[in-house]
Amino acid sequence: MSESLIRAQIAVILATASGIGVIHDRRRYSDSWDAWFTLMTSGGKVNGWTINREETPAAYDTNATIARRHSFTIMGFYEINDTDASETTFQAILDSIFTKFAGNRTLNGTAQNSGPINIEYVRVDLFGDELVNRLLHMAQLTLLVEERVFI
């Protein structure tokens, strides 16, 4: 087990959620908003997801193992379209993500234990600058993942 294998499996599991868009296994940055929106676009609309490890406290578990507890943040960005009820669609994607992780506590065998995934917040935010700006649905999810490292 390792952080990189765990992160890869988080992306694999995310990809199985209904309605999910483009998935990045890291935070994405750009020197222009247009470029960032392109990075987050799937199927002609903003529907992008990023995975980032925030922290990993560790402690000796036994004389032979160290217990690590990774805290991952998953950010989701979804284009607003009131006519298409994008709020309802975005909420359904979040519930699909929850369900996929609830049924896979070992993250396809890469973790000792994980979850459940927490939806920390769901909101609407304005992204961009004075030249380019867009209103997007945004959500932050957290997932705690436990692994054992043999020493």
C-alpha cells in the first residue's frame, strides 16, 4: 500500500459514479481562467473533479507496523444551468459518489480501511476574473483512509 496507489484507486472508484466528469488525481492550476475551465470540462460543460491529500498523521501500531491515516480532499465543480436543473444533477452525482465509496472500504485492496466519504459542503461560487467568470456548483468531500506500513 502507498499514498500513490490509494490516490489512484480513489480516481478509479470516482470514475464509476453516475454522471461524473473529468477526474484529476491532483489539484489543477492554470495561468488563465479559460485554460482552467478547459481542464475541468467534460462533455461540453464544466464537470471536473480533483483529488488531493491534505495530511497523513502516522503512529507506531506494533513493533512491525506503522498506522497511517490519510485525509484526502475531493473537489467537484459543475456548470450551472437552471433550465436543466443542474443543482439536482450535481446532488445526484454526490450521492452516487457516496454510494460507490460506501461499498468499497478497502479501496479495491489498497487500504486497510476507509470512509465513509463525507460531503463537507455544497455551494455555488463565482470563478474567474473581470474578463472571464462563471458561476459553478462546487462541493468538497473528504475521505479518511487507513493503511499499515510494514517496517
